[in-house]
Amino acid sequence: MASSQLFIIFAILAIFVPLIVAKDYVVGDKAGWTIEVDYEAWAKGKKFSVGDRLLFLYPKGSHSVVEVEEKDFNRCKAPTDGKELTSGEDVIKLDAPGKKYFICNVGRHCQMGNQKVAINVESSSSSSSSSSTPSPSPSESSPSASSPEPSSPALSSPSNSSPPASPSPAAPSPSTSGATIGERYGWMLIMVGIIGFLIGSE
């Protein structure tokens, strides 16, 4: 009887622990998803794991997010059948290990403004980094295939004096961040309750 309860406890832990420890990463931190940010430096030192989420925050209509292959990343070219996200609060769940590549497909933001990021996603059993801070998460966007926003201006060549002004990304509402925190702690409380029930029923 005790061994079957122990098995159930470990099964519950295996299911719920990845949900509790997953992290949200705001791409570019306070700068958000915009031009003239060194996203290679931003990603350096962070350990992305399966189950984590990337949050691309930017003013709606000014940028986009497209996941691409390495060759398209290097060329700053989105495939014609690529799914382009344009909500300004785009959420991408990292659901498989390996290299992931993302670019902005508006104007020449990727080519001239270096608006692209490459990350390496580890399996969820790997330890996650303590160098990142989980951030409030906006609601998940559903990908929609579309072409670049025609009204968005193309980026001119970057100047050496000062980077072009870019509006700050919209801040998620406090109720959304509370839902994320509550969701994680809710799962933890459910798990502890089930384990307590199983141990107490011996």
C-alpha cells in the first residue's frame, strides 16, 4: 500500500513540477522587442527550458515576431508561409529543446536594426537559470499568417549618434500578472494537498 502511494506521489510530482518552475522571459527585458537592442547579449547567460515562455512586448503595429530557421535568421528573411505574430503582447511557449530563432518582419528592422534573437532551449529536466526574473505575462496570442504592416515605416540605416526613439512596450495589466502567480501557486497547493491526503490516509 505504501509503495503504491509513493509511486502516486512521484507521478504527481513529475507532472506538476515542470508547471511550477517554468519561467516567463520578457525578450529585451525593459527595452522589450524593438530595434537597436543587443538580443545576443540579452540571451547570453540565460538558460531557457522546455515549458518556459518568451514574451515579445512592443507597441502593436510597430513590430512583429516570426519564428524562422537558422538560414532565414542569418538572412533576416521570413518564409512566405511563416506565422507572423503582431499583437504587441506575443507569447511563445518553448515546447521542444533545440535552437530557436525569431526575427521582426517589419520593414528592415531585422537587417538594419538587429531585431532578431536566437536562443537554445534545454530539456525541462535541466536546471533553470537564476539570472532571470519571471515577469508578468500577457495573454497568449494566437499566431496569424500575414504580411508586414504596410503602414510601418522601413528602418533607415542606424546612426552612430543616438538610436531612434521607440515607444515603450505596453505594460501588462496587474490582473494578468496576478493570474500567472496565482496559477503557479494554485498548482503547488493542489499538489501539496493531494500528497497530504495520500500520506494522511495511510
